[in-house]
Amino acid sequence: LLSEGRTMRYAALLALLSVTTVQAQAPPRVVSLHPAATEILLALDAAELLVARMEGDVAAGTGGRPAVARRLLADVPSLGEMLTPNLEVLASVEPDLVIAWTGADLSALSRVVERRGGTLEPIAVDRLRDVQPAIERIGGLVGRAEAAARLSGEFAATLAQARRHEIAGRPRPRVL
């Protein structure tokens, strides 16, 4: 038999263990239907999370290195074009997260993703000013917030340097 003091300590230890035990969460199964999102995922070293992507992601490559992208995405199935993904294949890969372009028709996509219990995350990366928020958002969604903060900072520094050295003092081009 345990003494009263030992019983209390034992009960307290059990209570502490039950509160502090955290179940490991499986990494998200991600589908990228936006070439910029795929680039960001690859730059965040998150290629293993991709369960499907759009056709043409390999062409851009990681930072303009298509051979690297081809290797990283070789076994990741393509869902077709960005604006017309194959919804049957999308449903079959059972994604937790689908990242899509805001300009796409999201209604059918949303129905398929939500029916499967996933999340649809539309992102816009149409201008340079869209890149950093997209990096940070995607990084947060896939559990790579620290890496995303570093990547975002590197992007900002590179952009600032380019603006200082390449644009400074030149007239702004006009169209039409």
C-alpha cells in the first residue's frame, strides 16, 4: 500500500502526464494548384508534403532550376492545368490542404475539398508585393513558419538590393 503522501504524488504525476501528453500530428497532405505555391513549398523544403500538383510546375523549377524541380516532383501526380484540375484525381489523393490561385473558379474545387474534410486556401501571387505574404501564409499552414520567416526575409533583402542597384536613377518605363 502507498502512503498518503506517495498516493498524492502519484496522482499528481498521472494528472501531469495526461495534460502534457501531446499526440503527434501527421504532416498535412498538400495539393498545390498554383506554380508560386509549389515554388514556395520547395523553397521551404516541404516537397514531401505534396501529394499532387498542377501541370507545368516543373517548368519553372526551384528558382529557375527545372532539373531540381523535376527530381523533387518526379513522383508527385499532376492534376492537369491550373484552371481546370482533374477533380477525381484531387479527391483520390485526399488532401488536407489545397492551395489554389485566387483567379480560378473555386466553387467546384471547394465542394470537393470540403467534402473530403480538407481546407481550400486561395492565394494571390500576381505581383511582387504578394510574394512575402504568400511565403508566410503557406509556411504557417504547413508548419514551417520559421523557415518561411527566413525565406521571406531573404526575398525582401534580395528585392531591396535589386531595387537599389538595378532601378535606382533609371526612368520608370511607360507602356502605351
